[in-house]
Amino acid sequence: MFSHVVIFWTDPSRADAPDELIAAAKKYLESIPGIVHFHVGKMAGSHRDVVDQTYQVALNIQFQSKQAQDEYQVHPQHLEFVKQCKPLFAKLVIYDFG
């Protein structure tokens, strides 16, 4: 199993950016071959100090292998998602692990 987690800080001047980003992830990414599990959503508030609550959207995708994730990265739908959504976020951080 290989996990690809992306944390997005959306553009604060665009109130609709989180919803647009989530809709685009579902449209472009969810159906890409090689994905075993796909989940995207808004940050969930927590009373725990150790939980980062500064971001707006998180994407969690699991693949069968790193090779499947590598193929996902160059898939046309992923490239289109990046192109369409880049204006929606101010920052992102990616965590990949196997």
C-alpha cells in the first residue's frame, strides 16, 4: 500500500475555493486507475491542540503501490486537476509514504 496525502491552504480571498477544490478533486482524480481508496474533504475541527486546524482541504489517496502513484502523477486527469485548481490554493503540503 502507498499513501498520498495532500493538505491545501486555499486562497483566503476566494470563499468558495474549498468547495471548488473538493468538487474538482472528485471530478478529475477519483476515477484515475490505480486508486484503491479516495477521500477528500474539509478540515474537521478538534479540541485537541496537536491537531493542525490551519488548512481548509485535505486529500487522501491510497494506491496499491508506489508505481501506481507514479503513474497517477502523470495521468492527464491529474495534470488537468493541477492546471484548473492551482489558482484555488495559496499553499499545499504533500506527504507520501509506503
